[in-house]
Amino acid sequence: WSLPLKSVFVTFPGDIIKNMTDSELAESYLKKFGYMDTLQRSGFQSMVSTSKALKRMQRQMGLEETGELDKSTLEAMKHPRCGVPDVAN
Amino acid sequence: YKTFDGDLKWDSHDVTYRILNYSPDIQSSLTDDAFARAFKVWSDVTPLTFTRLFDGTADIMISFGKADHGDPYPFDGKDGLLAHAYPPGKGVQGDAHFDDDEYWTLGTGPVVKTLYGNADGAMCHFPFTFEGKSYSTCTTDGRPDNLPWCATTADYSTDQKYGFCPSELLYTFGGNADGAKCVFPFIFLGETYDSCTTEGRSDGYRWCATTDNFDRDVKYGFCPSRDTAVTGGNSEGEPCHFPFEFLGKTYDSCTSEGRGDGKLWCSTTASYDDDKKWGFCPDQGYSLFLVAAHEFGHALGLDHSNIRDALMYPMYSYVEDFSLHEDDIEGIQYLYGPKTGPTAFPPQPNTPTTVPYPDPDNTDPTNEPRPTEPTTTTRSVDPTKDACKFTKFDAITVIEGELHFFKDGHYWKTSSSSDGGPTGPFSISERWPVLPAVIDSAFEDLLSRKLYFFSGTRFWVYTGQNVLGPRSIEKLGLPNSIQKVEGALQRGRGKVLLFSGENFWRLDVKGQNIDRGYPKYTDAVFGGIPNDAHDVFQYKGHVYFCRDRFYWRMNSRRQVDRVGYVKYDLLKC
């Protein structure tokens, strides 16, 4: 009995633009909190695997270790948190 | 739990902290309290003690900042990163930074401590009713002077209890105007401003002049945010303007329209379409206490935990009845050990005299039985005593320009002219043979050069090697209810203040009697010092009140201008 408003998205001046894609958000999160770099540091020559980094993050956060960017993992990445990296680099 | 590589930790249990600035979101007294409680979370389960310094460099320097705030780890606007801290060490290590683009509260919405009014600083009660209308924020209704106020009970009409809310019309904080309120309009770089502004600043903090001309007087302060103020956006601190127009539609409350993240915002002018002025609406905010307790865990050496309910878990979640998780306790005790001292042991009836001294720590000699109350019995001399190991002295005073520290039959001296450590121990009985081992206080009468020593209810007067006493302190006009004189403070010509408990008396040295109008309450005259100081003396133009390891220094204007360690600043260990 009421149609949902057709939302229009506005860019607000002074807003720190955060509308990244999910994968951009995930990559920036994994790097910022040390999950991605660590693997490189351990000397593995193989290509850094986002999936492994995701598993490490999921383990730290007590999430199911799927290695996938699933819904709960994405939500965790959007949750307010402390700025100290989870993996010291 | 996890610790940082190399188990970084503070090597001393006496950790100091200093609050460098404040957020406009929450009153500074509430911020002080939140930080003190956050430190107490950790001191309750370890031997750690936290002392606040008001100047100089502390172990943990605490500050608020936005986006790029000077270290390599910028914050990111509202939400996202809330704060960060560095593991123990020098320089920036050990410091804690809080993102001031966040809305800082105690986790359940605006926290407003009232000023003035008749509610003695009580908190606002939201909602409250006033003349039949319900208010969930401060209001200026009913006031011709436009000052925001609130009721501190649910119903103003029946209880009549109220107070004023933070506003730039009442006070400012920081700056150089000692908290004076804003003056509107004021002139800045030739322009006239009739409200707070961020002009001239790159950090986005709102400020105002506290005279009508900043260009001439250069007097300013930061504006506290009102509880209705928006955060973030481009109008931080301004209140929402209702109704406002957005994309041709009128809104008379906050909305998430136009945003993909669902966050509530409002315009701070009548038309967002015309002015493009906006900010996020006040929400529950983040608990400064909880976030601070987490960051202080880092500053003490704890890394992130993967236990979801632990305080050191990296994601924020609000907890009403906070208590430290077992994982956090194990982690911090791995670094510093459990808490020792009376609070760690259940009280024992008929406690033997060897009960630990009220505030023992690892510098206290443990082989001596200690009485539960100081007494004036004599003790055997032990030349190996190191003054830097003591946490408390029987008496500290200045004799012939040198600081003297008395303890258990010995005394040490530090020279005011050199920075070397203490010399001694010297034997009290060798220099003043008739004196007992425990001296509660002493002073040198500057006119006659006589030395007065107090122990328990007796006193002695030395003139060179001649001595008069012991005599009862009642002879000086002190009441017989006094157990001991804890401090003596020379005041001008021939007057000395004698401190005991929460009172002090003024002795006329020449007349050997107490002036009329005494005793007075110590904290009524010397505000801001502990009322159970056990040493009081004058040194280099400052008055020192000592308690435990610490001193509170008071300048000639009777302001506490420094708190520090007896051991480092006076004894120069």
C-alpha cells in the first residue's frame, strides 16, 4: 500500500568518500590490519592469496573460516574497531 | 590473549599519563573520569598504579585528533577506525589517540552534565517534561537569554530541578582564555562572526574569541558541542535545522535519504539544496570509557585477542555492565603479575603486627616487622639503607637550604644547587642525640635559626647543640586531640603553619602560641591537594604536599602546578 521511495544517492560535500566496492573494502582492510603483508613477509614465493588472508582474518575475528568474502566477513569489515593492526608487521 | 613481539612492557609499575586535549562532545570532567576508570580496569588486577601528570612528558600521552593527526596512521572520519595506541616504550610508544570525528559519549547517547542551576552538576534527565511538552535534548524554551538548559529529573514542572547545558555562551575549553565564554559578535581577520567558526584552523575544531576583537586581543577558546550538534559532515558542532529542504522535500527530523550507508543526517540550514551544509545526527555514540580501556591495554603491552567477549577484541561493542574478561586478566598478569597488597588478601581477624604496610611494593624491605601504626620507639641503625628504595618518608623539610628526608632513625640530604642524588644515610641520633628515630615533621625558624622537631605529641627545639624538650605540643597551644604533626610550613615573619589530619594551625613562633581563628580545614585553603598528605614543606618558593610516592606542588597562587614523584624530582634518584 506504499511504494518504497526510489532512493537517490547524493555525494555530500566534506564526506570522506567510502563507497568502495566490497572487494576494494576487503583488500584495503586485509592490508591495513596486517593480514595481507604478513604472508609476504613469511617468504612464501607463491602469489599472495586473498583467500588465505581472509581465513586468517576470519580466525582472528572468530568467524567461520571459509576464505570467502561472505556476508558475515563483510559485515565484520564494516564494524567500528580499533586502529591497531591485528597482525604486527 | 597476545602480547607484542618481545613482550614489550613498562619496566616500572608506576605508570604516568597526561591528557593533552579534549573532545568537544563530552565535558572535560567526564572525560577525565572515563580515562581514570579505564586505567582502574587494569590497576585492579595488577600491581600497576596510574598517576596523572599535568605537564611534562608522561608514559602514556593521550590526545584527540582527526584524520591526519600527525602520526603515520590517519583516522578515517566517522565510524571505521575509532582510536589506536602504541605498545610501551619511549616517544610516541605508549601513547593513545582517539578519533575526534567520532561522537564520544558513554555509549548510550549524549552525556550532559549540567552547570549552575540548582541541581549541583547533576546529569540531564532525558526525556523530561516542561510545561506539558517532552524534551529529549536540551532546550532554550522558556529562557529569554537563549541559554540551553535541561531538567535533571523526569518532570521539571513538579521538581523544579534544572541545570544549564554545555554551550559557548557559558564557557569555552582549551585556548588561552581560561574557559571564558564566547563574545558575539567578534572580529577575526577583519571579518565579523556571530557564532563559533572553524575559520583559520586546519583541524576542523570550532572556536570563538572571548573578547569582541580577536585581531586586537588574541584571546580565544574552543566551543563545546551542544547535545543537538551534528558530527562530521561540513558543519561539525552546528545544530540541525528543522525543517530543512532536501531534493525539494521537507524534513523535520533526521533522515538517511540520499545515503547508501543508512546513516542519519540533517541539514544545518533551512535548505540543504541551497547551502549544502550538513552533518551526522547525534546517535548513541561510542563509549569513551570502553574504547579507552581497550587502547590502554595496548599501551600496557597487550595485542588484540580473538576472544569475542574480551576487552582486547579489536571490534567495538557496547557493554553496559563491564567487567574484565578472564583472557584479558591472564594477558595483563602475564606481563605484570597479579595485584599484591591488602586488597589482594581477605582481611584476617587479629592481624599479626607483620601485616604488610598499607601500600607495599617491591621496594619495601620485607624482613622488618612493621607495626600497623607509626610509633616513636627507637630503632637500630642500618647504614645500608638506600633512600631511593623508600616509598614514603617520616618527614621531609629544608634545613640550612638543603632538603632533609627523615626515615627510621636516619636522614638523607639533597643539595638544592646540584642534581646529584641524595647523600646519606646519616644517623639522626648522632646529630640530634635526644631525638627519637621517627620524626613526624620538622622546620627551621628562619629568624632564630632554631630547629623544631615533632614526633607524636612531643616536640624538641634545637638551638645549635642546645636542646629544649621533649615538651608536649599542648604547650604550643595545640589541642590534646592531635596524634601527630604531619607538616610544617613557614609563612612570612615568625609564623608557621602546623598540619595534622585535615586541619592546620598557625603558630606564632615568637609567642609560642597558636593564632586566633585556627584550626582551618586544609582543603578549604589549599584546594586540589590530598587531605591525607603526610609531609608538608616549603622548598624553592613552592609548597609541597606529599603522599605515598607522590608530591603535589603548589605555586604562590595556591594552584597545583605539578604532580610528580618524590623519588625522581626531590630525591633526584
